[in-house]
Amino acid sequence: MFGNLSDRLAQTFKNLRTKGKLTPADIDTTLREIRRALLEADVALEVVKDFIAAVRERALSDEVNQALNPAQQVVQIVNEELVAILGGEQRRLEFAKNPPTVIMLAGLQGSGKTTLAGKLANWLKDQKQTPLLVAADLQRPNAVNQLQVLGERVGVPVFAPEPGNGIGDPVKVAKDAIEFAKKQQYTMVLVDTAGRLGIDEEMMQQARDIRDAVNPDEVLFVIDSMIGQDAVNVAKAFEDGVGITGVVLTKLDGDARGGAALSVASVTGKPIIFSSTGEGIDAFEPFYPDRMASRILDMGDVLSLIEQAQRAFDADEARSMAEKMAKNQFTLEDFMEQMQQLRKMGSMKAMLAMMPGAGQLREQIDNFDEREIDRTEAIIRSMTPSERRDPKILNGSRRLRIARGSGMTVTDVNSLVNRFEQAAKMMKTVQKGGMPTGMPGMPAGMGGLGMGGGKGKAKGKDKKKGSKSGNPARRAAEEAARLAGEKPGGSSEGNGSAFGL
Amino acid sequence: MAFEWFKKVKDKVASAITETPEVDTSLHAPLEAPVAAPVVPAPVIAEPVAESVVKAAPEPTPAPVVEPEAEPEPVTAAAPAPEPEPEPAPEPEPEPAPEPAPARVSQPEPERELEVGQRSFASRIRSLFTGVQFDPANLDDLEDILLLADFGVDASEAIVAEVKRLAAAVGAKTERELKNILVSVLTNSLELPNRELNLAGEKLPYVFLMVGVNGVGKTTTIGKLAAWLAEGEWQVVIGAADTFRAAAVEQVATWAKRAGAKLVGPDRDGQDPASVAFIAVETAVTDKADIVIVDTAGRLQNKLDLMSELSKIRRVVEKTVPVSEVLLVIDATTGQNGLQQAKAFAEVAQVTGVVLTKVDGTAKGGIVYSIQKELGIPVKLIGFGEGINDFAFFEADEFARGLVG
């Protein structure tokens, strides 16, 4: 069983890349595999058909035959077509010339509109805007209440004159909200609306009425990334019914293959602007079409990973850590601190899954137990400060004490100490400018990983194009280095490398 | 028909239970008093449905107050109701939509529909063939049609192969014949035993656990289920164990009110959901309630920590009473990821049944085919709207007929 679309395509291309020359039959086989992979990833059937046709046409042209490595060329084409459908460049939110900018959220029931409203408000607040949330979902029980709680949590006022639960007129609420926002000089107005079915004419009319009442600068269509073939119908219905200006993809942190992104973008021609990626209020980011395509093509989502790291890592802390390592003073205390910082980045698994080449590591990732970190932490916490600073003093009796204190066995303690020593050694190598080879043991690997965020600039000097390394950690770091000099978007050049082509 | 079978079970269990020493745990007071104090005593054996539970103090919303269900249903009506014990009721004969349900209910309406067991949902599903060209001469088109309904590549191929085989065997040519074959292929492969809700245990209260990813309609389903059970004179306690999402407790509280069920919620924000579930069950035991439905927070199946939280809820509840049903709620719009969801939830929470929601949209929910096929977990309920009556028991033939249209 393949993990996801990335894996499927990687598998397909593995067969391709052994060939120097492609026959039409080769291409057909490959395209069949791609079709299947896309369908299993919930890309809409009509989109798959168009996509396959486009790729086939290009794959049969001279473009491929004259290429040095035809297989790589097909990969390239698939990637380009994916990016093209996903909307090419990333689009930003449109702001009104005269505030307030009005954003209306629309979508099916349970697609995550209300939660997204809270996240968006939080994000806008970080952008130095003064948003106002408007509770115009008066249908679902306690949607108003939910929005109020979210507003309170992110410190954004909520305009909610009606209690909801079927009482009140959402059109009037929306209208009044605009007046209110103008008077109070809010710069952004976020209108949360009730979930509705595309075929529910009455409710779609209501959505149009709300739209006409608030005259929004953006109508964002919120859609669950787990949606299947129906994405097309729903997107069309909302496009025809309310007229959308952009799309938000929610629950992207799940393991859904995310074909909906392709379907919706392709059918509506509207860009995906944001993606929502977790339970936390800040699990929300702009959508990067090229990154999504890379993710689909098993190039990993390195850019998102790095951004996440940067958010979680304190630059000063990272610097002092680097200094410590330079002076060979890296201790178990620092090790633990680092692990805690990593924790801030979110689930280890989610992070690993974003790494390029993660497809092949899927099993390892699946088997990775997040609690391993807890156990490691428990062991370190059972040490005295002097032991943490200098693990060399750990004799048998100390180790036994630590094992008892942390509820682990002496073997566990031993292996932690060993791993720590390895990690310390590895970091020394890193400090000298190289990267160790081979996939390190988990916590040690994390140690190496953890440096990704802080070390971007340090690595700037050994700027290589497209690493050939099979080690994801290494590629991540190198990708980071490449980034220091380049703007995101120049993905085409590195393409082949991720497949080792 | 009423809730005859239902009450029977209940009486049997209730009488069995009166002898057993009661577990007294008046530790925790429930968050909210029950809205309705329905006549609960077990030995009420009423034949007609019309005796209808009158819910005291309905909330301002147009909630169903009195069921104006006219007269006792003839017992001979084709009732696809799940029968826990063999009764001489006639087997459900696949006849086209016994009684078309009202077209659309966007809000709870005071009007009572058919009883759940007799409600037809076939008419609520949009046909696979709506707006699609189906050329009887080219059965390969059928594969695309099935793909569009989220059956997935493997299932679609298998179904089409089977239809082709049967069509060749009987020499079916016309569209009607082929569609009939498709209906029977789908019905046969969707047929699974154990489709009825497990309401037959020896010991009350029965515990139902609702699980699923975010936004699939768990809370709404609980509201509908609770209302139906309350109508059958089961005393229902709802445990609001979604302590994570903002205002989730309030949302389920609103449904509890509508349904006339007792709500047990957390004492403070972010309380361990397992403890809420535990208290809910304890409360039910103290109150001698019949059924506890535990609402849980939506969680994506790849979040290990949240999934282990779920198995903890189950473990903790089972300290008091065994869990009778773990219902996985699946949104009909869900694509192939639905299978991953079912696998993951089945693993941590031993799912006993699936609830397919939102089939009133354009989505068909074809993924349940694979879920049943691969995991053997039956679809038990089907939901189709926001009204409190908008659900029915799943029936393979009805689903198939609805899909083929």
C-alpha cells in the first residue's frame, strides 16, 4: 500500500528512470499509473482526464525525445502541469482601497469555516490589521457561540447581535456589521456564514443576499482537503451560486492525498490562497502552489518546514546553541532544550512527512513513536545538573538511579547516552561545514534536524545546486542553504534531484 | 410498529436489572438538568405510536413538540426496521420508495415524519446518473460513473466487471435492465449482517461512542439519535466529551435540549474528555438511564496523540460498563481518505458501525463500499439534513436504488 500520491508517483517514476529512451508504450503505462494515483488521491475525474491528455501530448513531443534524460523530462512535465493547475504563483489577499476590507467565508457544512475565521483573524492581527469577526452563521447550533470563544481566544472582537440556533437574519447581521466596522474603523471584516449545500437553492440565495449586502472584496470558498469527487460539483455550485474569488483548503494536516486542491483550482480557475494545517489557532499559512506540486511529486515541502522551524526557533537561542557546539560545550541539558524546541514545531511525524524523499521513509515515519521524546526527556530529567553537563561521570550506580527515577531500564539510559554522544559528534561535524552521512538514529537525527532553522546562514557558503544525497535531513539543510540565496519558486532546477535522476 | 421491539428489549433488560444491586455514585452532578422528564417507567407498553412523548419546555426554536403521527401504523407495513429478535414481520421487499419523505427540511419542523425504521432515504440520494450520459452499449462508462461517486478505482473496476458478467449471462441490453443489474450487484455487495444498533445487551446503560474526523456531523447525529431514542422512551444521557473545540459543549447541549436528553458536560475548560465520558456513564448508572451517547472531539486519524486519547476514553468508560457501539461518522463528501479514517479509528476504538452523513448533497458516499468490503464494518445509519428527523437506518437495497435512481 502506498502512503500517498507522492509515493505513488515516485513508484511510477522509479520504473521510468531506468530507461534511456521512452517508447509510446512506456508513456502509456506511466500515464495509466499516474491516472490511477491521481484518482486515488481524489483528484476529480474530469481533471484527471484533462491532466493526462495534456501530459501525454507533451510527453510524445520532441521536447521529451530530444531530452538527455527522457524520464526526467516526463517528471518535469508532470510537475509543470501540476503547478499550472494549482495556480502558478501564490496569490495574496486583496485589500480594499478604502477600509474595511470585507472577506466572506462560504462552504459546505463541516468544512471548517468558523475555525478558519478564527485563524484568519489571528493571522490578520499579526499583520497589524484590526479585524472584526461577524457571526452570520445563525443556523448551526452554537456557531455564534463558537465564534465568540474563538474571537476571545485570539483577541478579536466579534459582532454577534443575534443568538443564532435558527434565530435572526444573517443578511441583516452582515449588513449591520459593515456599518459597525466603518464606524469603529476596523480595517478588516470577516463574515462567517452557515454551511450550505450547493444544491440548496434557498440557502444559496441567502448566501448571495449576504454577499450583496456586504459587497465583499474576497469571497473565500472553504473546502475540506479530504473531499472526494464531489469537490468539482461543490466548487462549481459555489462559483455559480455566490461567485468566489479564492479558495481555502482546510485539514491539510491530515493524511488525505489532497487531490481536492487540484480539482477545485482546475474547475473554478480560482487560486488557493490559504491552507489550514492543524488544531492550533496558528496552524494556518498562505498556500504555495509550487510547494504543493512539489509535495505531490515527492519533493517534500521543505519550504513550509523551514518556515515552521523559523517560527518555532528563537534566533538567539539558536545562536547560543551554535556557539556552545563550537566550543564543544553541548550538554544533555541543551539536548533536551533542543528537543523541546522541536516540539514547538508540532508533530514530529507531520514534520518528517514534509521532508523530501519521505515517501521511502513512510514506514519508518509511521513506526516512529512520539512518546519516544517523552521517555528521553524523562531520563534526562532524572539526572542531576552535573550529570547533564557531563555525562562522562555516569557510572553504573548513577545509571541505575536514573533508570529507576525515570521508570526506564538501564539499557534505555545507556542507549540515550550513546545516542547523545553520537549526536554531539555529528554536530561537531556539522559545525565544520559538512553533513554526516546515513540516516541517524531518531533522537540523534532530530538533533541534526533541529539545526535546520538556525543554521541557514551558516550554510550559505557551501551552496550546491540540487543535492544528490539520499539523506532527507541533508537535503533539507541544503535546500535551506539554497534558499538563502534564492527566492522560492525556482523549483524546476532541483526537480530531478529529489528522484535521484 | 411503534417502538415495539424497542420497548420489549428495554423491558426485558430493565426487569433483569432491577434485581441487580445498583452502583451508587452520586459524585458528580450533571451540568444541566434534563429538559424533559419523560414518563420513563419500564412497564409502559403502548401499542400505538400516537401516544408520543410530549416534551416539556421546548426551546424557542421550532422544535418538534408533539408528534401528530396520526394512527398506529399497520404492523404489516414493509418495515426495514432492524429487528433484534425474529419477529413474523414480512421481510423488506424492495419496492420503490414506500413513501417519499418530504422534499427538504432545512430546519427542524414540527411535522413528524415516518418512523425511523420506515423512513425511506432512497429519494434523498441523488442518482449516479443525474446529468450523466449513460450508453448501455458501452459499459466502460459505468466505471467513470462509479468513480465519480467515490467508489474508488478498485471497487469501480470490480463492480463493472461483475455487471458485465451478469449482463452477458442474462443478455441484458437495455438501460433499464443494466441498471437493475447494477442495483442487484450493489445490493449484494453492500449487504452485511449486524446492521442494527446493538441494543440487546444484558446490562444497562448501553454506551454509544461517536467518533470521526472534524466536521463530519458527529454532534448533529447525536442529536438525531438521542431524539429518536428518547421518543422510544429510552432515557438518554449525552456525555459532551468534546472539550477541545470552542463551544462544542454548547452545541451538543442545544441538541440535547431538543432531544430531551440529559447532558453531562465538563466542569472546566479543557477537561480530560475521558473523565467527562466516565462521569457521564456514572451519572447514567446513578440515574438508571438506558443509554449514554458520548460525543468526542473531531480528530484527524493521523494524529497519534489524539487517537490514543480516544482509546483512553474507551478504556475508561469500560471500567464501568462495556461499550455497545462505537459509531464512526463519515461525511458522504469524503473521498478515498475515508478508508484510512475507518482503518485508523477501527484500530484504536474498535468501531462497530458507520454513520454516513450528508447524503442529501451531491456527494454519494461511495467510499462506504470499500469500508464495508475491506474492513467489514457495516453502515448502520444514514443522515440527510439538519432536521432532527433527517436520518434513517441504512439498507443496502435502498442505498443501491437511490444511487441508481
